Amino acid sequence: MRLGSGAFAASCVAIEVIGFAIFIRGFFPAPVRSSARPEHGVETPAPEPVAGASSNWTKLPSPLFSKVVIMLIDALRDDFVFGSEGVKYMPYTTYLVEKGASHSFVAEAKPPTVTMPRIKALMTGSLPGFVDVIRNLNSPVLLEDNVIRQAKAAGKRMIFYGDETWLKLFPKHFVEYDGTTSFFVSDYIEVDNNVTRHLDKVLKRGDWDVLILHYLGLDHIGHISGPNSPLIGHKLNEMDSILMKIHTSLLSKERETLSPSLLVLCGDHGMSESGSHGASSTEEVSTPLILISSAFERKPGAIRHPKHVQQTDLAATLAIGLGLPIPKDSVGSLLFPVIEGKPMREQLRFLHLNTLQLSKLLQENVPSYEKDPGFEQFKMAERLHGNWVRLHLEENHSDVLLGLGTKVLRQYLGALKTLSLALSTQVAHYDIYSMAVGTVMVLEVLTLFLLSTPHVLCRKAELDVPLLSPVFSLLFYLIFLVLSAIHVLVCTSSESSCYLCSLPWLAVGGVMVLVSALLCVIVSALIRMVIDGTLLKKSAAYPSSGWSEVDVLLLLGTVGHVLSLGASSFVEEEHQTWYFLVNTLCLALSQETCRSCFVGDDCEPQRRFHVEQGCVDILACTLKDSTSYSTPKPDRTRKGVSLSEAQGSCKWWTVLASPWLVLICCRLLRSLNQTGVQGAHRPDLSHWLTSSDHKVQLSGLAALSLAVIFMLVQKGCSLVSKAALALGLLGVFCYRAATGIVLFPWQPDNKGISKGIIEARFVYVFVLGILFTGTKDLLKAQVIATDFKTKTIGLWEIHSGLVLLAALLLRPHNLPVLAFSLLIQTIMTKFIWKPLRHDAAEITVMHYWFGQAFFYFQGNSNNIATIDISAGFVGLDTYMEVPAAFLTVFGTYVGPVLWASHLVHFLSSEESKYMSTHGLLCAWPYCPRLGHFPSSLYLTEISEAGWFYYWRGRMFSMEALGPEPQR
């Protein structure tokens, strides 16, 4: 089956997408859900267990609190309250924790630690998955059973002020509300003032049952300047005063109503050392949970250390406190200190309702639930509870009743802990079968693409894909039968549901046919390659030449990296893989430069220009048929330059030193930002620079980096673009100075700090101007087909505009990363790729490697917490979704994007260098007519005697030779 390179590539991409979709469907854990749908009214609770008698308690217990106020402070981590900062900046909260009527906990938030999934966990008691990270950008309506829905069904009046995410999750649930935008991280003052301004009038009223306040300012400060910013202390002090106002008002209301209220202080997630969140570090998952109520008794002077609980426990606790049913999907357990002051019968009733709900959820999600230790404990506790109720109804108040009640209490608490753990573990269950099928499809396509890589990159290549013969062969049917048997075995013996098992047989059969056909194609291609030495290329016009050490390194390194992603530890520490590959590449290039400069092909020193083969070789490279496609392949063993040739273009010692200089740059960049999981906490240069004590050093380094960036970028720009670039880089420093991160020499510290809106927009004007100029040159080059110089300048100006935008979005301590990136690009272009004559495939892979390495040099990782969302709001005074998303993505992937844009410019400039030579000349002293020539002009120097212009692509016939060209 013959396919063009475009059709072949499109087929590979389509199959890759299908395989990736199947893998993702199995990778995201199936959530633990109850099959019962949420009812519009309050459902009837289960009766109290009793042995040999009937209980008269068949209703829900009465509410423990008349009013509940939830004060949620975004990104409030536990040490902000329980640590030294809490003592310093939150004195009233510290007093309540140590001496007041309260219960303090450290609530663990499961990843992903972003706002929307955490709100779902707090209100439903369930564990959201990583797919909710995407939904966090535009939260849909929450359809799961939750405390807010139960409260509305029970007629509770609820008021909300704060993050508008709540209004998207619970529309039409609040009788009064005022939402604030959560993504505009540049604002940390007005976003909280818009919440606090409603407090005075609401606290004076008594027409509400639940008040929810969600403060965002602390989270925004973390995104802007990190947890060590002096702004953190001011914000904590502000939150402490608000808490005191609310608590004082509730106490005054309780004196009038004689019914206790509950004040909940909590955080949705923590804050990493870089100020972000989303992953599973201790700082991100540890949040304070403080329950304050006059119903809690505390002995004067008693100090209790916070106990560690799960964040999902709050949903069950709030439901019991408000006299509501526990959400059906909740995997949390009731916080027992809340009810420990109640009579024994009420305590057992509360624990029975919670344990019964968890046991039902276990039965619906675990096929072998009867063997679960938690379920067995629950059944034992329920029987003992029935005996206790029987004795209680008989008015038996002996010590036997007290001892039995204590035993039942311990049994329930043990069952709650075991059941909650079992259900939480069930959430992490992966569909291994779907993941395996998706992985096999992706690897098959990758293998097939690698077998055809040298040829599929040619635009006019045709590939002979051995598809028809294997499909009807015995091998195909054998593989198909084996896969079908495996599918039946998995679907009939698996205890948990698999996605592929739920699909119709026709769809599953199509997947199996595709997998079988791909495997047969690979086997056939490998056999053909072994037999006749060709790959999938149709009618190759030249034999394949040997691979250099760099070729082997690029191939093995790329494939090895792909295979390493199958291990979670390699994913967490992927930066180490890229650092190793880039360093090894530098060493391989150093060996290649030494061999090219000092050692010839016959291992003897070279002392003259390398002499190309003469007219005989040239005639051998011509095409005998203008309708066929063939490309002369350079001899890899002769691609290097000699010492004399290197001296002709650049000093030989610069060629030898360039790989080592790149290696030194990469080593310095590794010390700038520690990343990954295991090493992220280690001290690095960025932490030293960003501390308030070293602002002068940071300012000097930022100014030097901007100057280096200008020197490296301006050389390929037009005069107008040079001026725009210089003013834009000056505006970048002015923007950072306006925000107080860097200083001008004449600027006093912490004076005149603003958001830098005007300065950032000043830079945006020059970015758009440079990009517009480059785009105009590209369009001009498309109209004038021979204007290759204009096209090259246009591409470089687009690259320059992206560099200026990157300089604006990157934090000042990361500006050296941008400068070193441009420096390495210059070194590689001038001293390695051009002198050593690397082909397009090698240069493309090298750009990919360096782009990935610079992604991690920025301090990024596969941890979502390393995403700097503050870059999305540079120069914005309101939240605009599309610009914010674009700037955030660009700021995160600056390294890969800039290396990709440099690759496009480099390949285009190398092509235009040859295409711009005037005329289609073939000049060779005393050489006869040379016949038909392929296009793409090459200028080859033959000894010291003459020149040969070589055109590859469109065929033409040379009837006469022109005069000898001027040298």
C-alpha cells in the first residue's frame, strides 16, 4: 500500500490520538459514587438499630447549632495559624486555639490542590479527580449530593460572599450573594474588601442560617510574591481582625437566642514555597481547620495540639451539625470532638448514621465488600448498638450499660476510620486494561514512525507500507484471536469495571484489528529492512550510509526518554533525564568537533580543504527520471570540516570550545532553580535572589540579562525593530521596578509600589509592533517568491517579538535563563551546526532537547504547582479569560516555544542562503555538459580550482555553461 508522506503522517497522528484517548480514559481514576440520585426533599433516615424491640427514634437528630459561619481563606496553610506567624499576626485566633472554646485540626487536602476540587471535597465529602483541574477554569454545576443542596432542601437560608466559583457550583442556592473573580491574581485588596463590606449589615440581621465567606487575597499574594512576602503578615492580621468581628457578633447573638452557633475557619489548600499550589507537597496539602462554638467546653489554660484529619470530614460534620443527611458520596467521617459532650445515645446515633452511609457506599463500589474489615466492624458495632439500645429502653442504668456504650463507641470509630480509608483508596483504582491497550497503540505507531523517519520528512516522498499482505496473513488472524481471548478473559474475571469492557463488540473489534494490523506492518517492515537493507521508502535512489555517534545518541536518547515516562519516579524527576541528555549531547559534539578538526577519515591529521568527489560523483547524484523523487544523502563520514575549513569561517579554537561553553551554561542554569519532587526544597540561587535582602543583586542581574538579550537578538532585526526592542526591554525593567521587585539606582526601597499596568502595556505595544513587522515581511516574501532575505528577517523579527514577550512575563530571577537560551542558540548556530553541517533531522531533535531542558531550567516541573499563573495577568486590570490563559501558557512554555521559533528561522535561513544565489548556474572549469539536475542550490568548493552550484527539487536541462563565476 503506497502512501504519501502527508497521508502517512496524518494516519499516524490519528491513531496516536485514539491510543492516547484510551490511555487517558483508563488513567483518570473512576470516582466513588452512590447509585442513588439526590432527592429534592430531605430523605427519611435509617432507624436506630435495636435488638428484640422497636425504637422510637426514626428521625434525624436535632441540629447542634442554630447558625453556621464558614470563613474560608484561600491558600491558608497550617503554619500560618499554628506556627510562629500565627502567633505574631493572628493573636485572636491563637487565643481561641489555645484557650477558647474551639477544636483545632490540621486537615489534609488530597491533590489536586486547586480551589474548585477542594470546594467539592469540603461540601460533598468526596475526592475529586485530576480532571477537575481543567474544570477549575470554568466550574460546571455540581450535581453530586452535597451539604448546600441538603440545606436548601431543608429550608435553610444561605448567604455567600467571595469566590464566584461557589456560584457556578451552586447556582440558585443562596438567597443573597456577591461573587468576586478568583483568577485576577494581581488584586489582593479589593477582592477581600468586596467580601468584608457586607459583614456589618449581615451580622446584625438574624434572617439567615448559613453564611459562607471565601477570601482570595492571601492566595493572590502567594502567586505574586510567595509565602515569604511581607504582604502575607498584613493579610493574616486583616483576616484575624475579621474573625474576631464575626466571633464577637455571634456571641452577642447567642446571649439573645440561647442557642449555640458554629464558626468554621479553614483553608481550601495550602501554599508551596514558590507561592503556588496544585500538587501534593506538605505545604500544599496541610490546611488549618478550627471549629469555634460556645457549645464546646474547654478547661481554662488547656492547650491541645491540632489533630490530623481529612478535609472530607468537614462535610459529614457540617451535615450533623445542621441536622441534615450526610451527602451520599461522602467518604469522610464525623469529627468526634464536636459531639463528645452529647449524651451517649445521641453520640451513638450520629456515629451509626455516618457508618451506615459509608457502608452503603462501599457496597455499591466494591464487589467484595463483605470481606472488607471496615464492613465487618460496622456489622459488629451495629449488633452491639442494638443491644445497647434495648438495655437503654429498659431503663437499665447499670455499669454494664456504660461499659457496653463505650465499647460500641470505640467499635464505631474504628469502623469509620477503616471504611473511610478503604473508600479513599478505591478512588486511586486505575483501569489498567485500557491503559495497556492505549500504550500499545501509541508505541506501535511510534515504532512505525521511527522506522520511516529519514524518509517521511521529505515532502514528495512516497512510502510503501506493507499493509495488505499481513492483513490477510496467518499472523494477523493469530494476533487478532489472541487479543480477543485476552479481552474476554479480562472482562469476565475482573472485579472492577473496565472502560473497554463496556464498549460494544464492534468498537472493541475495531481496536483489536487496528492493533493487529499495526503489529503486522512493523514485523513486515523489520523483515524487509533486514533482507534488503531498505525501510519503507519507495525506490530509494541511494544506499543508506553509516550513523554517527551523535545520530545514535539522538535516537536512543529520544526513545529512552519516551520509555522512561512509564515509571512515575522518572516522570516526577524528568528534569534529570533532560539534564543528562543535554550534557551527554555536549560531550558527543565535543568529540565530533575534535575529530573533524584534527583527524581525517583515515585517522590522519587534515591539513587542507576536504576535496569533494568530482564530476563523476556529481553525475551519479543526478536524476535520470524527472518524474521520480530522490535526494542525494550526504555521506555522514565526510560531513565534518577540516581544520583549514574551520579557520575559513571561524577560529578553530572557538569550534572546539563551543560544546564546553554550552555545557558550562547548562550547569550554571541547573543551580538557578531546583525543581522536581525530591530536590525542590533544596536551596538554590533563585531563593537567594528573591529574598528581600538581595534586591540590589537581583536588580543588577536583571539589568545585565536584559542587556545581553538585546545584544544577541538585535543583530538580525531591522533598524525600527532594534529601536522597539531596546525600548521594550527598558520597559520590562521599568515594569519590575514599578512592582517593587527590582530597583533603579536612584529608587528607594519599597517606595512607589504599584501594579505596573502602564509599564506592562508599554511593553505590549512594542511586542505587537515587532510581531506586526515580522508578519508583514513574511507576507511580502510570499508575494515575491525570490525575496528570501525578507522572509528570513521576518522570521527573526517574530522570534525577537516572542523573546521580548518572554522577558516581560518571566520573573526577574529567570531572566538569565532567557539570556543563556539565546546565547546557546547563537553558539550552536555559528560554531556547531553550520561548520559541522548537521542535517535538518539532527538539528530538529537538538532543538527539541534544548527546548525541553529549558522548560525545567525555568523551575518548571510536571508538578502543577510550578505553573506561574501571575504571568497571565501582567498588564491586565480586569480578568479576561483568553488573554490570561494565553499569557499563562506562554509564560510556562517559554523555553520550548523560543527554541521552536528559532528552529523555524534557522531552517528557513539555511534554505534561503542557497536559494538566493542569482541564477541557476553550474560552473566547472573544463567540465562538459552535466545534463539534468535536481533543485536546492548548494555551493561546494572543490579544492582551490573552481565552484559547483547544485540545485535540488524541480528538474531542468542545462544546454550551455555560463562563464566561470567570480570567487
